[in-house]
Amino acid sequence: MKIIKRDGRVVDYDRQKISTAIEKANQEVKGRQKATKEEIKEIIGYIEDLDKKRMLVEDIQDVIEAKLMEIGKYELAKRYIVYRYNRALIRKSNTTDESILGLIRNENKELAEENSNKNTMLASTQRDYIAGEVSRDLTNRLLLPEKIVKAHQEGILHFHDADYFVQPIFNCCLINISDMLDNGTVMNGKLIESPKSFQVACTVTTQIIAAVASNQYGGQSVDMKHLGKYLRKSYNKFKAELEKKYKGKLSNDTIEELAEDRVKAELKAGVQTIQYQINTLMTTNGQAPFVTLFLHLEENDPYIKENAMIIEEIIKQRYEGIKNEAGVYVTPAFPKLVYVLDEHNCLKGGKYDYLTKLAVKCSSKRMYPDYISAKKMKEIYEGNVFSPMGCRSLLSPWKDEEGNYKFEGRFNQGVVSINLPQVAIIADGDEEKFWKLLDERLELCKEALMCRHYALLGTTSEISPIHWQYGALARLEKGEKIDKLLYGGYSTISLGYIGIYEMTKLMKGVSHTEPEGHDFALKVMKHLREKTLEWKKETNIGFALYGTPAESLCYKFARIDKEKFGTIKDVTDKGYYTNSYHVDVREKIDAFDKLAFESEFQKLSTGGAISYVEIPNMQHNIQALETAVKFIYDNITYAEFNTKSDFCHVCGFDGEIIINDDNEWECPNCGNKDHNKMNVVRRTCGYLGENFWNAGKTKEIKQRVLHM
């Protein structure tokens, strides 16, 4: 039997601990109120005869109290309750020592694996993690209802970002960069006026990104179309200067050529500023800003020419990469790029197809950009095209008082995810039981999400002036509460979900790619969607269904369920659950069939979703990538390409890193074994992104990557 501790750790059952606890209470009573050794053995025997694979510490203590009462040891039971209460007080007095000291000694594996963008060896990152451990501790002991904490520990749901819950900060957002650049902003008490050139606009944009990222815990996105007007300003300034100096001395064509040359130089320098600033800045979270650049050309944009130039330069510089400390060009993790496919650039003879061809070439080498189909997005989001919020969460359409759609300047309040396979495991094929249990757990998720909402309610604008007072999200007065931005769908709050595939396999015996499984899976998805709409109607809060890139959560849920329910074929035996609605990685399915199949599910997951296709040997398969891009435009809202891509930062080897006989990563070209100088990208099985494997990572994690 395994015992689940209050902090979620799982340990082996030890009958001696029960005996010791009762004996300590025994010392406080006299005569017949003492429990004999035989009676203590009987209580222990009763617990063991329950024959459970896992038990909570609290459940064992409840059994002990009940059995003591049954045998008439009322005084002893009272003393045991007092003993239990005193132990709880001791625990509550300090529960973070072990985790924090483990972090400082680089022994806390869970934290080290939690975020690939954070290096837990750095003092600045450790500071953030120490604060996070204190926040998580206070959250579990004082801030959340006990049943929510218990549900999180048992893998019923996942309360995301508990390490930031103690503060009234939120998840992710779309920065209103247009307002901040056009109307100015304030940072650190200093006025930043509207830029007069592209270079300055790029510098101010990166400063805004850093300030915004330091005061929230999720990602942020910037729509690059707002920089077009500043490139035009630079051009006008250069041309005016040249005309003043050379009018009558040089031809108009020559002046025009010189002005364009200076603009191109400033364009390159400005984009380089954005790329290098984002990758060298570090926020107060101990990481580079988790930022996405949205690359979207709109036909009616008066600055479309300039924006096409900006997008081209961004993609060119991403293709080139950034030099690491060894002088080798590597793929930067940030900023993430999202490229919009529209009629004019979907590789069907459009004016801007050349940009898409460049984007595809970049994807073949650097994995980015991701792709959004304007055609499919407009079908779902009332004719609108807009950026995901850094972490791929999407907003619902919202109109201001004048009836205009607004997306920038909006945000997500937080996420709670439900473990769907666990519902199916317990239901054991009984659909009536499944739907009843699903609704019970969805109500628990709703309660957990409302905790997130209430934590933000009443927050005043002073908590983060860059967000609430100076334009990133709003222009509120000092002391004004943010409450009006939490209602009416202005901001969203997200229900995530894991394991549609495993859930369907358990309930129907087949994958959701099979007809019977497909119908059941869609029915569940529609039910989840209907629940979020029902909650929105009840509360006037923008609940959304979110197919989250769940990263480690896919493993956490699978691990808990394996410990609790044992090994189940095609479910807990894999070591992971599939992310959201994705087709299981082991299924043999054509890339185009996969995208077409998943598009039906993506339409229901309107709070955010992304699908991927894995293309082998992408750098030598450009034509296949271009064909896939055309297919994305016609069939699915949001997709990305994946491949297996290993990289050695010492010698520049771009191939497959091997595992040697000592179970260590090793570059087959130069023999490098320093995990800090290797880059291993696996974006399958629910993990999306780049991992930087530090020395001290465990054998288990290395094997996990190999499996993926």
C-alpha cells in the first residue's frame, strides 16, 4: 500500500507509524482508556484488510478515530484527536524547509523539470522559486478549500500556477502595444513618449515586454503590425534629411534609393534589438520573457508594405539564429513566432507567398513559426483574426461600448485542468457512472476556477501600473479596482483538459480516431464546451475551454493514476497521457488526416488549442512542408510542425544526440557530455518546447525524452 502525504508525496505504508501515534496518545490516558497492544494490532489489521493500493494520511487517521470510538476508548480517541491537531499545527508552522533547501542544493527534481526556460542553478531563478514554494505552501494550507487541495493532490484536477497564487497577478495577455507606443507609457516612474523612429519603437517595445512579463506569470503576445507606422516614420525622416542636404545635387531616384537603404539598415538593427533584447533580458520570474510575436498582414492596413518588410526581417533573423557562448548559431527559445496564412500568402499565387516560403524554410531549420489560418479562425471567431496569448490561450470575441471588436489589452485570469482518463478509469465502462462523475468533477473545477477569480477581485491598479494604469491592459486611475475587467467576457478563465484519447480507449475500447470512439469523444468535448458556456451565463465571467500545451501535467496525471490504479494497457503503461484532444503519438496516421481529424475538436476548444504534425528530416523536405502549409490554411485554425532535432552547442552538430553506455547524453561528433551545452527538442506526447538539460537531470528524465 502507498500512502499519500498532505503535500502530495507518495510513500510506502509503515504500520509502525500508526502504532507509535496511538501509543503517544495512550500515554495521556489512564486505566481502561488505554488501548492494549492487541487492540492496536486489530486497528492496524483492519486498515490493512481494506486492501487499498493507496490511502490518504487523513483517511487512515479517520479510521483510527472511528475504531477507537467503536471499542469504547472515548478518552483515548479524544487524546488522539488532540495529538493529531497538534501535529497539524506543527506542520502548518513550517512546511517549506525541505523543498527550499533542496532547491538551493539543486536536489529538487520536480522544480528543475517544471519549466525548461528556467535554470534552477541561477541565484535569480532560485529567488523566484523560493517565493514560489512559499506561495504554494500558503495556497495549500490557507488560501484554497481543502477539497480543492485534495483533488489537486489526487490528480482529479490540476490547479495551475499555485506558486504565484498568493499574489493578485494573472496568467497571460495580449499587450496593447498600439496604445502604449502611440500614446506613450510610464515605466519606473519615467514617462516614455511615443517613438519618432522604428529603432526607438523596437527598443521601447522590448522594455514594455520585460516590464509586463515581470508582473504576471504567463506569456504575453505582441502584434507586430503596429510597428509598421514607425518604419514609415523612419523612412520619412531619412528622406526629409536627404532632400534637405542633397536636393538639386542628386536625382530624386538616388535620394529615394539612399532613403530606402537607410531604412533597411534601421529595419535590420531594430529587429535585431528585439531578438537580442528578449533573449538577454531576464524578468523578475528568473527567466527570459515568454513572449510571442504575431506576424499578420492585413489587406486594408495602410502600412502593409512596411509590415511585410518587418515580417521578412524577423523570419530571416530567426532562420539565422543567435550565437551562443561558443560562437555557434543556435535556435533561440524566444520570442515564439506565429505566422498568419491568408488569401494573399497561402501559397496559391498570392502577392506575399514569398514570405510564406521564407517562413516554411525557417520552420524546416528552427521549428518556428507556428501557423494560424485566417480563413478557419474567421469561421470560429466572428470574422476576427488575432494572436494567441503567449501560451496559446485564445480569447473570445468581445466588443467595446462602440461595438468594435477588441482583443489587445485583454488577458486570462488563470487555468484549472481536469484529468479525463481518471474519470473513465473509475467509471470502468459504465457510461451513466461516467457522466455523473464527470459533472461532479467539473463542478469542482468550476469552484477552483472561481478561487482564481476571487483572488483577483478587488485588486487595485497599483499592483502593476504597467498593466492597469499605463496601457498594457488598461488606463485605470490610481486606486481604481480592476473588477470591471474581470466580468462580461473581457478577460477569460480557462478549463483545461487532458487525455481525450485515453478516456475514449477506456470507455469504448477504441481510439477516438475510430467511429465509435470519435462520437463519444466529441460528445464529451461538446459537454465540456457547454459547461463553460453555462458557467459564463451564471457568473458573467468569460469561461473558456482550453486545449492547453500541458507539458509536465501529461506525466503527472499518468503517474498518479498508475500509482493509484496500477498498470492499464494503452493508458497508464505509457508514462504519459495525450495532451487535450491530440491523436496518440503511437497511432499510425497520415499528417494530413491527423490535422483534418483534429480540426473538428479544435473548433470546440475555442479557449485555445494547437495541433502538430511531425515531418521527418524537415530541412530536406521543404516541398512537403509547403504542401502541409496549404493544407493548414484550408483545414485547421492553429498548427505547428515538429521533428526530432538535437543540437550540440560545442561543435554545432545538428543531428541525433546519442545515449552512451553510461546512460549519458553524448554528442557523436565531438563527444561533449555537458548537458548545459546540448539542446534536445522533443515536441510530442504533450510536451511542446525546448529543453535545456542540466547536469543533475535524472536517468528517468533522459529515458522519458528518448521515449518521446
